[in-house]
Amino acid sequence: MMAVNLGKLKLKNPVMVASGTFGYAEEFSGFMDLRKLGAVITKTITLKPRPGNPMPRTCETPAGMLNSIGLENPGIEDFLKKKSDYLKKLKVPIIVSIASEDSPDEFITLAKRLDKEYFVSAIELNISCPNIKKAGSKRKSEKLIAQDPKATYDLVKKVRKATKKTLITKLSPNVTDITKIAMAAENAGSDTLSLINTLGAMSIDILNKKPKLAAITGGLSGPAIRPVALRMVWEAYRKVKIPLIGLGGIIDTESAIEFFLAGASAVAVGTGNFINPKTSLEIIEGIKKYLSANKIRDIRKITGALNI
Ligand SMILES: Cc1cc2nc3c(=O)[nH]c(=O)nc-3n(C[C@H](O)[C@H](O)[C@H](O)COP(=O)(O)O)c2cc1C
């Protein structure tokens, strides 16, 4: 059995595609049967449209990549007008990722707006994007909400009041102790947690002595961050009761299974979609084979089943 529950959200299988790496799903429709996915997490939406950061905003690194996209998105109203018709027809749970630009109150406005939309199965709070500047500031914001347990608690608590939809809080690895943030989000009413977002990182072209990203720093993703992500899932698993969505460097069945064993109830594929758009579907089939080869009836049996 491959079905899992994330709070009230029921998924036919536990493999999703991660925010920002799968557009608004339609972009990938030519490559695969999207209805086979456990769920789609959309690119993060903000209240107003955002052009994103200057180019270049991606580069390759050993076993991974850097990005500083800067939450390029059409804004909530255009998203609902232009992207939602396709998502409504998909017959796959749609998780809409949201973020604020200036004030955390934007999360509340966005959550209230999405609460009215029947096609939205869950809302993911992206409180962990490292690539967003405060309006008018030349510097990146000093601190992410996901770097502060109190700010995380206050935000999740407010959003919890604004919507009945399943709430997922996406955590940042750029912290000393992930468990404090995980517990703050759980105590404030988050139904589930996604971990992890990208790790703050940079890369330099030594010939022209310039940073490879125009924004200088960005977020590292891909297999390079998998061991960090796994460690954080494992740490959070032992401290919170709500289900966890594990992500960070999942590119094949083995890497997905590692996350279940560490404590994840579901997984998401991010950078893996750029290597092979069908990665998530191949992992779904691979997990079925793993369960049957090991005579495990139910995927839920391997969550946290690490042998120590
Ligand atoms: C190009 C790119 C864009 C991303 N955009 C978003 C985003 O809009 N919102 C978000 O929550 N995470 C975003 N992420 C982070 C991913 O969802 C994921 O948390 C991270 O990349 C780790 O997973 P991975 O190693 O499988 O890519 C982005 C990642 C990449 C590579």
C-alpha cells in the first residue's frame, strides 16, 4: 500500500514534486502522466508579481546546483486566473506554496484567498527562501522567519486562524537547531513540515574573479545536500509528532527510501526534475518494488524504521 496521510490530506502515493522545480505542473505535461504523482507543490506565489533576481541565477556545483531565482512569479491573482484552470483538471492534490515579500501579514492575505479555492488541497508556507530581498534593500533580508522559533510560531499561528486547509511549513537548513523551529511550527498548528529548503551557498569564477550568481549568494540543492537533509529529518522526527515531508537531493529510489527510514512520511523531488523530468514517477515504481522485494505491505511501516 502506497497511500499516506499528511494531516487531513490524503495522498495515493507519497512522492511529490518540490516547489520551484516543477513550475505550475503544465510545463511538465508533455514529459509524463502527471496524474500518477502523489501531489504537486507549485512554485511559490506572492501577493504581487515578482520579476525575480538578475541573471545569471543558476549554476552547477559538484553534485548539485546553486539558484537565486528570487521567487519569480505572476502574483496570486494572475496565478488563479491563468494557471489554476489546468491545475483544477489535474486530479492530483495541489499544494500551493506561498511567501511574503515585505510583511508576514501577506501570508495571511494569501492564505485567506486560497482558502476559498476548492482545487487547493494544502498550503505550504515558504518561510525559508534564501533568495528574497526586503523591498528597497540592496541586501538580502537579514533573517528568515524559519531562522527564528518565535517568528515561526507567531506566523504559523496567525495563518492557522486564516485557513482550514492543510498547512505545511517549509523549514530552512540554515539554522543551528532545526528541532526548535520544527517544534515551534507544530505547536502553532502546522499539520505537517517540509524539510529542507536550500542551503545558503556561493560559487566563484576564478578567471574573472566574479561570483557565478548575479545575486552573489544563492541556495544549494541536489545530492550534495542530501546528507544534511537526512540528518535534519531524523532530528525533527524524534521531536515532533506531525508527519514530515523529506526533500533535499532525492534523485532515485534509494535516496527516497533513505528519507522514509529517517522519519519522513512523504518525499518531494526538486533538482532531480531537472536531471530527468520523470524522476518522481520512477521513484514511485521503485518504492513499490522495494516494498514488495522486502515483503513490506505498507509504506507507512518504513517511516522512521531506521535500525540503530
Ligand atoms: C531552481 C530552484 C527553484 C526553487 N524555488 C523554490 C520556491 O519557489 N519555493 C520553495 O519553497 N522552494 C524552492 N526551491 C527549493 C526546493 O523546493 C527544495 O526545497 C530544494 O531545492 C531541496 O531539494 P532538492 O535538492 O531535491 O532540489 C527551489 C529550488 C531550485 C533548485
